[in-house]
Amino acid sequence: AQKVTQAQTEISVVEKEDVTLDCVYETRDTTYYLFWYKQPPSGELVFLIRRNSFDEQNEISGRYSWNFQKSTSSFNFTITASQVVDSAVYFCALSGATDSWGKLQFGAGTQVVVTP
Amino acid sequence: DGGITQSPKYLFRKEGQNVTLSCEQNLNHDAMYWYRQDPGQGLRLIYYSQIVNDFQKGDIAEGYSVSREKKESFPLTVTSAQKNPTAFYLCASSIDSADGRSQYFGPGTRLLVL
């Protein structure tokens, strides 16, 4: 069975602080995909990144960066110099090759609160 | 603008009533999905459709039904058999259902029981 664990329920930071969101996954697949989505208060999920299991390079996109470590089954997400607009719930998700029709297994989400 | 639209934004259901949530996409995507989100929880898959005129049950299909008569549309009906329908419902689509396809989401419909 596939499982995604986001152990942090809520993280509160002051603007300009960095914040790291943890994501730990379990899968028996050798080929799988990991995702991060942002859900602002409006409710719509916004796609942030997709990473496949064969690509362990870290990625940076503006203030966002992702650290994928297969050895620890983790795909952590860091927001650098946080801003109030970063306040949202962030979901990590997993899709494995056995779910050949593209099913996403979501974690419970981490609420990020950024105060001025 | 390409995207996914869901309507209504808020929906109220009376006891014993069936209600239908609309989901339309103009992204020319083959695959479409319905998820349910309860407070403080992740998303759970209700139904998915890989192609027109085909759909399969997800993890929590009981009390729900869907149809896929057109590529653009994937309506979800919450039937009276669904005893706890109050939740946030999200529709998503992906270009197809191959491994690892990114899913794109609509703005959601919040269903409340009167």
C-alpha cells in the first residue's frame, strides 16, 4: 500500500523566516512520482512540482526549493523568506506505477501561517 | 483561458435529496477525477474517468454516482445514500491517466446539509 505522511499539522512563522515542510512516503514501486500542491484559503489546489523517482536532483524555483532523498523516502519542501501570501495548506502526494491510471495518494496536509 | 470550472460554489442539500455537482474542463484532458476533502484531512478519491463513457470507483464511491458523456464534463451526484455528505468537493483533470501525470484542480464546491 502507498502512504504519504506529513507529520506537521501546522507551522507558524513570521514573515521573512524560512519554513520547511516534511513529507515522508511509503511505496513498493520502483517507479513513482511525487507532487506538492498548495491550497490557499480560496480552496483550489495549485500544482507546484512533480518529481519522478529516478531524478534525485534538488530543485529551486524562486523562493521554493525541494529536497528529494530516496534513502530516507522523503521529499521536503522549503519556502525561503516567507511572505503572507504563502499562508496556505500544502499537500504532498504520491503516484506509483502500480496505480497505472494515475491515482494520487495525498498526505493530510500542513497548514502554514505566515504573520507580518 | 483554459481551466476547470465547478459549480455551484456552495450547495445545500436537504435530507433524502440527490444533488449534482458540475465539473467542466476546456483543457482537452482525457482523464477526470472527483475528490472529497474533510476538515483537516487530505483528499480522498471518489470516482475517476480515464476516457469518455468510462469511469471507475475510487476509495470512497459509496453514495455517489457519476457520468462521462462528454470529454469536457464529469458531473458528480451525491445521492441520499451518502449519509455524511458535508464536505468540500474538488474536481481535477489530467492530460491522460498514464503514470505520474500532473492533475489540475477546479475551485471546488462546498456541500452543506440543511
